[in-house]
Amino acid sequence: MHRVWKVGARQLWRCGLLGGLVLVLAACGGDDGPNVRVRAVHASADAPAVDVAFGGVPLANAVQFKQAGGYVGVGAGSAPLTVNVAATSTTVLSANVSVSADRNYSAIVVGSASSNAPSAQRLAAVLIEDDGAAPAAGQVKLRVVHGAPAVAAVDIYVTAPGDPLPAAPTVPALPYRAVAPASGAPALQVPAGNYRVRVTPAGNASTVAFDSGALSLAAGSDLLLVAIPRPGGVSPISLLAVPAAGAAFEIVDTRAALRVGHFAPNVPAVDVFLKAPGQANSATNRVLTNVAFPVDSGYLRVPNGTYDAAVALTGSLASVLELNGAALPASGSRSIFAIGLLGGTGAQAPRLAAFVDDRVPVEGKAKVRVLHLSPDAPAVDVVVLSGGGIAARPVVNLAFPNATTKFVSELA
């Protein structure tokens, strides 16, 4: 049984998100050569480059994360789908699958390649069947799959770019490894135009976990959209768009992550304003209120762009500190901290300081960055202690108001 999407007066087949390392088996339906064709798409964030084969026929060699191979013809029937670490005989996944004549198949290997991943999140194959028909005139053909193994069930909203979230999601409560439309059903077709995809935790429309911004979908496009993990980003996922022809490309969350902190010890509590360049402070661009030393906001999701930032004493609109022209890039993370001393001069003068944050995790490591934000403290070393003594000195002579450009784990 299939659910439908409704866009205007059109009924649209329901789709879902399902990804990981995605292998898309597609048939052209032509008269020459095998009647099933295969391409491989690597969408597993923690897997190395891999070689992919179906029934011993190579589909892609040394394909890397977020890359797609070209189509390869294979014969109909039952055969093993294998995924090996590139240029080795090390098989990380093998599953027998069956494909029928004159059909398209997506053999999707989802999950994590890490041996530490929970069993429900490890690599697994899912087979999806499609009729291979081209989109109708003026339409766009889409399949969307959920392949972020650590992301729980989601609601998906597809709207015009400027529309608010509707009362009901386009796709409700889609869990990891679910597929829609179901295998064998026609793919989603929507009129060409501009759209916006937003994803929220299931049942929680107040928290937008992913926001594509405006997407332009050209008539005749045939796209596979795969939700892939994006560790350390503004969103826990991004969308890997794989067209029927041409290179795959990533659709990232268009918002920026901004963290604001009050680290000026003798400055009273403040309100924080984030506004268009040249705009005055107002109640509409006040983003935080009554922020006291030494507190930070955690990361806020805001539209990307260039902003002026300002702080005023709590309850006032008169700026006491300003930072103009702060660039907040799409899917980037930045910190803006109030530092210095009230009445201080030179290096100790109160001001807003901006820092670029790298939040991408490193497998098997804890990342530690050191910022010296104490205005009246001298330069410091950061040391690692072991056995009652100093085992390493990864940070040397760090003075206010500087930060390490690399993480301590990379410096040691």
C-alpha cells in the first residue's frame, strides 16, 4: 500500500530517506547489451574507498564517499552484491539479490562500517525496484532514501521556498532504513520549479534538523536524493543528489551555526543582537537576553549571510560592543564571544571576537581546542600529565585573546 503526496492538485507518491553507502542499479531498457544497468554511489560517511560488484561484474572501483560511478550493464537473475575495501580482497558486505528483466534496481547498502557501531546501524543491503520510466514532460523524477543510521525517525516537509511548515508533514514518521515509494512503485514526480526540503524529528515540528533552502529542480531531471550523515555540521544530515547522468553533488543545510558567549568578567549581563549590516538594534533582531558571565548560548541555527553583531546591557537597545561584517557561511560554525575588561585598554579592551569552529569529529579521538580568554592572565602552556610529571606540552605560549588553530589531538 502506498501513500501519496499532494502538491496543488497533483497527487505524488510518497518518498522517504534511506542511505549510507548507496548502490544504485538502473536499467536503461534499451535493445543493446544486458537489460539491467548498474551504477554505484558511495554514501557511507565512515567507509573508505570501495570496489563494488554484482555477480562478479565490477560496478565501481575505488569509489569514495559522495562519489558515483557510471552505469554498467549486468544480466537479469540472482547474484551476490559485494562491497570490498578498494584494491583488496577484504569484503565488508555480501548479499544475494535478484533483479528482473527491464527493471531498474537500487541495491542500497546502508549503515556504518565501524566495528563499534550498534548492530542495528551496521552495513546492510536493501533492494529497491523501479520501472525506469523517464519523467513526464515538465516533471522531475525523485527518489529519496533515509540512510543516516544514527538519526531517528523523521518528518519530511516539501514546500515552496518561502512557505511556513504546514500542519502535516509531507512524509510522516519515516524511520531509518524505510523506503518510500515502496519497491516496485513509481518514483515521485513533481512539477519542475523551486522547492524547499525541511526535516524535523518525528512529531516535533518546532525543531528543524535540516533545511535545504531553495532548490531549483529542472524539468526532465531524474534524481536520487540520499540522506547521508554529516557529523559536526549544522544538521546531522545532508542530501547527496545523484542524477541519472552526471556527477553526484551534495545539498547541505543552508543555515549557519552560531555560538555566543559572555566572557568579559566585569561586564554586566547583556542582550545580544544579530542584524543585517547597518540595521539598528531592535526587539526583532534580539536573539538572546540577559546573558551573564561566564555563559555561552550553545550553537544556534541562523540563516547564512553577513551580519552585524552587537551587545547591549540587558533591557537596553544601546550597543556597548559591536562586531560588524561577521560572515556566517552555509553549514559553517562560528563563535562570537564578548571578551576583555570593562575600562580595559589595549589588548584588554572589551570587544566582540569571532572564532571559526571545526566541529567535524575524528574517529577514535576526542578533539580539544584551547582558547585563552582571560584578559588579565599571562600567556600559558597546556600540558599533558602522566605518572606525576609532564608527558607532553601540546600548546606553548598561548596568550590572550588567541586560540589554537588546530585541536590538541592534532598537535600532540
